[in-house]
Amino acid sequence: YNCNITNGSAGLILGFGSPIKSGDTIGVYLHRESGPCRVIFYHNHRCLGDGFSLAVINDVLYPCLHLSGKATVKFPMPARDNFPTIFQREEVVHDHVNDPYSGKWVIEQALKGPDPHELFLPSNSKFIFTIAKIDKTPSNGNMQQYQLHIKICNSFRTSFRTEGKIDSRDKIEAF
């Protein structure tokens, strides 16, 4: 999965969701009400939206799952009155008081160097990136680890952690 939807060899939708962790709930709903059949994914009850669509199908379909490594899987079927009612992607809501970094960001200004000087950003470009907290307890109380994801043509991913302050700015270290 790696946060992407693939056809087995190529990425169809990159950055589709966040990493799956132990205890997470993944839902798949085949929406057949109008037009093509839509396959909609959910992660911890948050709608990720359409993964893909299929031509109108009246056949019975059965779920299948591919795993590598160790996993425990349960296939509960919800009661009909508990079927999803949200079918469009829901944005993640972040707690920016306790987690000031996580979320989607737009680069408005770029600085470089110990004596920061501004880098040129084309005025007609929009650079969007996503930061997500790594679900680990920091080894010391001041460091929290994050993942950074930037997609321009290809995707770029790295991890970083906060390591105190430099003047009024947070000092970060990529690893």
C-alpha cells in the first residue's frame, strides 16, 4: 500500500492516505447506486474517496487482500444501518496547538543557509507538501519525529525531527 493506490506495477494515485498501523481500521465500500461502480476506501472511519471505478457490474464480487509480512486481519460485515454515508474524501483535521507541523502546507517563501537568503520561487507555481508525525514516543522530551512528503513530478519523502531552536526558529534534522 505505501500510502498509494497501485495496479500491481504502477502507481495510480500517489499520496492517497497515511500509513496503516497496528489497530487501524480499513474499510472498502462498493458504491453501486448510479453510473459506474465506485470503490471507496476508508481509514479509521475517514473517507479517503474513490480508489477507482468499475463498469456497471451486476455480478457478485468477493473481497481479496494481499499481505506480506505478519498481520492479523478481521473481516467484520457491518449491519446495513452502519454502512457509510460519506462518499467524498474528507480532509484530515490537525491539532495545531499540540502538533504544530502536521498537515498540508504551501511553500510561500524559501530561505537557504545559516545567514538565510531567499530562494527564487516562480510566482505562477504552487508547491504543496504534507507533514505527518511519526507515531513514536520521542527518546527525549524535546524531539518529535515527522515524515515530509513533497510531490512535484515524482514524490520525495524524508523524515525529520525537531532538535531545539536556532534563534526563534525550530532546528530540524533530516535523517
